[in-house]
Amino acid sequence: MIVIMHPHATPDDIDRVQWHYTPRRRNGIALKVLDARQREAVHALLREALSAVGHRKVVNIIELESVLREIETFGFMRDPERYHVTVYGKPDRQAPWGWRFEGHHLSLNFTLAGNRVAVDAPSFLGANPATVTTGAKKGLRVLGQEEDEARKLLAMLDPAQRREAIVDSRTYGDIVTANAEKVEPLADAGILAAKLDAAQRAQLLTLIEVYVSTFREGLAKARLARVHEGGIERIRFAWAGSTEPGRPHYYRIQGPLFLIEYDASQGGGNHIHTVWRDFSGDFGRDLLRIHYQQTAGTAHRHWGTAARARRAGTPLLLKKPPRTAEMPPGARAAKATRVIPWSRCEPIMDISEPTLASEATTDVVPPGTAELVKEIGIPPCPAVLAQFMAEANREEPDFRRLSHLINKDVALAASVLKTINSPFYGLARKARTVQDALALLGLRETSRLIAGLLLRRAFASSQSPVMYEFWDSSSRIALIAAYLARELDVARLDEAHTFALFRDCGVPVLLTRYPEYENLYTLTRCENERRRSEMERERYGFDHALVGATLVFKISS
């Protein structure tokens, strides 16, 4: 089987450590383009690394995409064939190399170096829905053991132990380490295994073995060896969120050398993310370090882009190259942070220069801001949004206070719940409270949502058909933008939707301030943007783009 990968891919290339568990465009070759024989070869490769139980989990996670396709409003975007296999380096009995199998809710990373034990971290498995409630697969729980064995351990703790183990009444929205390239031990939290009795400690090991048993015997033994190497008594078990089944919950198991995270924050607790991280061994860092030490001073060379960068001392922030004849037929130009042939790369920023970073983040104030604010009467940032953002930007935001801020504005709270329960989000479970909405969306997207709702409400006083038409058109374009962002992987879905919805936010400002603007807007509706801007500048001395920029600046200042 031939695996398509970016040029000069090696075990130390940047793409190797840029792993993801959300739907997106990926390197490697997708199941979609493989015939039956080639797909079986992929599964044969998986079975070489996974146990029978682990392989069945992988197959079921892939099949959950078909379940989501049936139950989600935008389910047509789900695709069980968008799972990719990528090889890094050339399979070799001595030199290090690696491979990855990845797609929505799956990221399995393997590194091998000669006859040394292979490394299988990080490994991510997720399930949505965690429990299938309808259709042919009703009752399926792909990661059921991961939840059940943890609940058994929690139930075995006495009241004092539970108070120590339960570290928070709420979850964190996702696994805390997300898809970080490298992780360090998290702050000590939860109960130490040293404080558990023999039966409780045995149950803790049973839970750990659920994660270990996903892999073939050799890899499983290596994982358990890492667990014991750091000392069983030094492992901590921490729980957050509700202890009731069917509610958002989270737990983690952390030892000196490893971390397991389990999160079921989304979908009302019916959407699971799990990950196993090795603090020093993710992506085979230990194996690669040993290999580089052993080959130092020999004729052996490492020609990946990361090695080149280390050798030349050049930052790895690269321009997107033009398509050239050197690229494989049908290949796409790599994105900014993906590995591309060094001969076609050039640095665009030396990250060692602090002045450039500060210059790059300098705020640009739209010209004539003060005059426009005075002339048009652009509103300041709504108080509720300012208070929400101030709390959200704290190091440890208080979700209860955030919910209270939204609930104080009854109309805003109702709009938030109506929007999150709309077909656009396609949630399997409805949000009943604002706090549910915060847990499901997270701070970032909730901030965008309330900013958009407040901005739209600011112009709701106008009952003109043109204003209704503007918002209807913007809503349709926003849905198209979200779909394209998802399919082309050019932006976050929510960012694309918000941008498209409010890309012309200067228009409702002008419609509200100048009644005669309706005629200009209607007249230029079918013409290009430049013509409308020219007429606006001719009549008012500014255009809707400048008004929109001023509005955004005013609200964010």
C-alpha cells in the first residue's frame, strides 16, 4: 500500500506533532480514496498495534459518524471515510519512523526505532454519542468501560475520600490538555493512591488497564511498565462535575510519568473525549533522543525540516508555497504550519525578534473614529458584554457569575438558549439553562454568540423590510460560510459563521441613522461592493466598511 504524505516527511517534522481530534483536512491518505484491498491493509496495520478490543473501539468510533449523519441537522457533513493514515519516515529496522491513524475522535500515534519498544502516545479516542439512543445501533456505548469503571471506583470511596477526590463541581469543557504538542504534569489534584485501601487501589488499576488494553500485548505491557515505574502510590485520581449518570462529568488519572484524561462535558454528558499522554515519551521523544545521541558524529544525517531548522537556526514559520511542477500530481499546497520542501520555503518572521511580535499585535484605530462616533452615534460596548468579557478573561473564570450576568438580561438569556438549541448547532441534547449553554459551547464561542445577539438587538428598533432582508441574507450567507469552513478547513466553523453574519455590520448602522440610505442600499444590492462603497463615500464621506470597523473598535475598546 502506498501512503501519500507531505514531501520529506520524517519522524521529527512539524506535522508529526500537530495532532487533532476534530473534523478537518489532514495529511496522509483517506479511507475514501482506497479500494477494498487497500482498506483491509489499513486495518491490518491497525490490528498490528491494537488489541481485538481496541480495534473494535476504533471501528465503532468511525461508525458513529454515520449515526451523527442521521441525527444531526447538519449531519451531511459527517463522513466515516474521512480517516487518514500517514507514515513519517521510511519504515526501517534501525532508523526511527512513525505512523498515525487519525480522524474525528481518533488520533493514534506510533513511533518505532529499530528493535526498541515502540511508543503509542499520544492516543485519543472519543465517542459522540457516548450512548446511542436511537436507530440500528441503539444502546451502543463505545467507551462504556471508561465511564463504568471510573464510577465503580468513585462509589468505593468513603465520604472523606470522595471529598478529596472530587475537585470541582463543574467540568472544564474538554480535556484540559486539549491537543497540545507536549504536556507537563498538571497541578496536583484528587486523592493519592497511597490513601486507598487494597480493593480501591485494585479498582484504580482496573480502570487504568481499560486504557492499556486498547493496544496489543507488547505495547500494553510497556504502558503498564510506565505506570509502575513512577510508583503506584504516587498516582492521583480526580473527579469533576456531576456524579449522576447522564450529566457532564470529568476525571483524570495522573502519575509521575503519564496522564489519562476523560471528559464528558458536551452533549449533557453524552459526548466523551479520552486521551493518554506520556510526559517524556509522546511521539517517541525518548526513542528519538536516544537515536540522535547514538548517531551523533556518524555519517547518518536527519534531513527533515525540523532537523534543517535546528542545524541552520532558522525559525519554522513558513510562507505557503505556490503550486509547482515539483509537487506530486493532485497534491495541495501545504498550509502555513505544515511541512513543505525546504527549497520552496522562506522565513517570514524571525520569532527571536520581540519587536516584531509587538508590532504585529498593535491595534489599528480606524481613521476618523472620533468623528464617526459623534456623527452617527455608534453605541459603546453593552455593559453586560463588557462584564462578561472581563470575567471570561480572568485566569479562572467563575461560570456561575457568567451565567448570572447573562440571566440578568432575560431577553438575552432567552436568545442564547434559543440559538444554541437551533438546528445550526444540532445538539443531541437541549440546553435547559444558561449554565448548560456555557458548558456546551465554551467561553470563546459563547462570547461571540452574545456579542452577535447584542449587536443585532441594537438595531432591532428598525422595522423596515430592508433591515429584515439584510439580516435574512446575512444569516443565509453565514450558514454557507460555516459549511465551507468545515469542508475546506480554512477556519473554525463558529468563527466563519460569526464573520459572515456581521461582515457588513456597518449597513444596519447606516440604515438606522439615515432613512434615505434604504434607497442607496436597494439600488446597489445587485451591484458589486465597490460601487456601493463609492456611492456611500460620495454621499456621506465614508462607507459602510469604515462604519463597521468603527463599530467593532468601539465595542471592543
